[in-house]
Amino acid sequence: MAAAPSTAPATFPAVVTPAYGGPVEERVVRAADRMMARDSALNAVIAISPDHRNQATALDRAPRSGPMFGMPVLVKDNVEIAGLPTTAGSLALAGNVTGRDAPIIARLRQAGAVILGKTNLSEWANIRSTGSISGWSAVGGQTRNPYALDRNTCGSSSGSGAAVAAGYSDYAIGTETDGSITCPASMTGVVGLKPTLGLVSRTHIIPISESQDTAGPMTRTVRQAAELLTVIAGSDAADPATREADARRADYVAGLSPDALRGKRIAVLRFAAGFGTDALFEQAVAALKAAGAEIVEVKAFKPTGDFGNDEYQVLLTEFKAGLNAYLQDSPAAVPRSLAEVIAFNSANGAREMPLFGQEIFEAAEKTRGLSDPAYRKARANSLRTASADLDRLLKGVDAVVFPTRPAAWKIDAVHGDVSPGGNGIGSMAAVAGYPHLTVPMGLIRGLPVGLSFVGPKWSDGRLLAFGHAYETVRGALPVAHFLRSIEESPEIAPALEPQRNRLNAG
């Protein structure tokens, strides 16, 4: 007879630190200690800022100022931080030390935040291969879900979600092109906001798509997401998409209220639900009603068209153009084009491509540039279709809600990602450039799933207020316990064992 599986969560060694010089130093060093003690189980972090303690000490000696004074922040490793490599998880960029802070990092420093380190990600933000495993990179390895270590974190902001869920820091930066903030936030049980396109600068962030890329907050609570967005939102002369940001940005924390949903019309998208979330979704709708929302049921919806192929063509074309421009601008010794990255990967396949290839890279390399009529037509079609369909859903309501994604699937090195579904509306928001907030909705057999709020362009503050009001009614949820497997949990393991008494009765 096989031994019964262990139901104990992973354990971590205690870390002893010397005396602290002040409260900021204590907070920051304890966060770094948690990472060092726990991250061998998660691979959520690629690098710790070598000066994190010096940053904290300097703040302890300075007058308290800034809306995020002394708060440690982790940053996805496609965003430039002076003094650290910016690798996008690829060995080809291991030497990409630019000496620059991205504008959003400069804003965080000005707000008093401590830049704690770089988080792991799906390599190249998940645009290298159709067979990829979300959360895997050659530099960082496989990010694991802190709720169950054999489960996926989704991507591409995998490490940012896992790090917040694991308690390393309450604040992290992710980036999204289509689902890369909201999916990992949902599957790791944290808050994630994909802002309106153009609210947050993309300068010195390794690009995929100028039409869809944005950075955004991944945090423990909606209030913390509002704090982070208040700091990083704003115009950047080097990013034309942000020309309206200064006029549109707000104090998002001041806009939060537990009564924000009272009298608001919220469309419940039944047609976008399912994949095991129905019971929790019903509870979420009840919570919205309890918070004072007027519920508008939407049971069916016929899209104008399928924008998926057009979006893919846009991403391929813009990725090649954007990456070539980024690499040529880097002051570090790095490949200078997508073609050179492809060649590097081929020459270093055993280390760089042990599990899956680079067929998306190769398809992108064949594209003909931003002046190609086929690209222009694809962008116009995808934007028109996604915007028109979202506008139809939003007509007469203040926001739409739906389950963000299914619960996390298992990490699978044979088949790659095997998601049970979801994200149709999330993709509409990504292509149209509309904001999308996900807030933890609950657990399905121990695994988190999120509730999504989508609204029109520049409604970021409204969505945060709605999410905060929902979060207030929903109440606290269980935290991650680093189980080796959900199947080994005390609630599930007995049900997987054979009924030996019954079988042996005869």
C-alpha cells in the first residue's frame, strides 16, 4: 500500500537579521528576509536590489514625505531599474544593465517607495512560443503558485502576483498586453489593475505592442492598488500615448468609498461566466447587491466579430518594430534586433529553449513593419470590433462584471498551458485600451479566482472605487499556505483514496 500523501505545507528556515536602524529599514529588511527564506519554493523573484537596505536607511534619516513613504515595491523584470539587469527573463538580455530608471520607477522613488527587486515573468512576456509554460523564464525558472506549488501562476506578470500572494511585499508592478496583469492576479489571489492605455508611461519597458502595452499595480488590497496607481499615473513626453494622462489622473485613494456601488448599475455578464466559478460568482453578485448596486443581467451576447487573428497580426508587427527600437536604444551590450535574439536563442538552445521554441519570434521577424497596409487594416479592425462590442455591453451601465479566469491549472512541461477557458471580455478591454480590474472573489477547492470589473476608457478611479466597495462587503479571504499540491490538502486528499472498507467487505 502506498503511503498517504503529506498534507503539510512547505516549511521555510528562519532568517535572523541584525538590529534595525529605523522603521523603514525594519520593514524592508523583513520583506527581503521573507523572500530569501521562501523563494526557493516559488521562483517569484529574479533579483533583489543590492541597495535595498541603503534605500531604507536613507528614508529613515529623512523627513517623512511622499504617499508611499517606506513601502517596498517589487517590479516585473521587463521594467528598467538603475543598477539591475532588465532581462525579460531571457539569457540574451542578461547583460542589459542600462543605468536608467523607467519613468514609473522614478515616480515611485519620488513618492518615497523602496525598490526591493525584480520579479520573474513568462519569458519575453509570453510572446516567444505558442507552446510556452506561463511563469517560466530561462533566467528565473518556473514561478510557482503559493496556494499550491504544482499549480501555474498564469502570465506574464507571474512573479509579481506570486510575490504579493506570498507576503514578500504588498505592492508590485506588472505589465499587460492582453491578460498579463489580470490573469496572474486572479490565479494568485491578489488585486490587479490593467489601467486605461495611456494613463501610465511605457518608456524604458521592454515592449510587445504600442497599441496595447501598459504597466499597472498588483497588490494585496484595492486601496493599495489605488495608492500605487496614484503614484505611477501621469504624462511622459517620451510616450505620446500618455499625452492626456496628467489631465485624466486623480487621487485614486481619495475616490474610494464603501458606498461607491450604491445606486450604480452593474451589468452581470452571465455569458462570460462558467469554468467552475458559478457558485462564487453568485456570492459576488449578492455582495454587489448588498453594497447597493442595481444588477443588470446579461445572459447572452453576440460579438460583432472575432478580432483574435487581427490582434495577433498587430502584436507580431508591433513587437518586431518596438523590440528593435528598444534594443537599439539600450546603452548596454545586448543584441540589437529581434533577428539577433533569434540567432542567440538558436545558438544557446539547450539553456534558452529546453522546453519550447521561438515560433512566435520567427513569425514576428517576417512582418513588414508599421507601414504595412495589412498591419494597419488589422489594427483598425481589431480596435473597432473590441471597442464597439465593449461599448454595447457598457451602454446604460457603470461597469460590467464577470469571473476573471478559471482556477489555476497544473504546471505541465509536456502540453504547455492548458487553461479551461475565460478572458474573452478581458481581451476586449486589452485591445480597446479600456481599464480592467480584478479583485479576489474566493477559493475553489483552495485555489483563488478573481472578479473582474471593466469600464469605459479613463474610468480607472470608478473601477477602483467599485472594487473597494465589493472588497469591503466580501470580507477577508484565506491566505496562501504553500501546499505542495491541492490534491494533498486535508479537504481533498481523503476523497482521492479508494474506499478500501467497502471494496474489502466481501
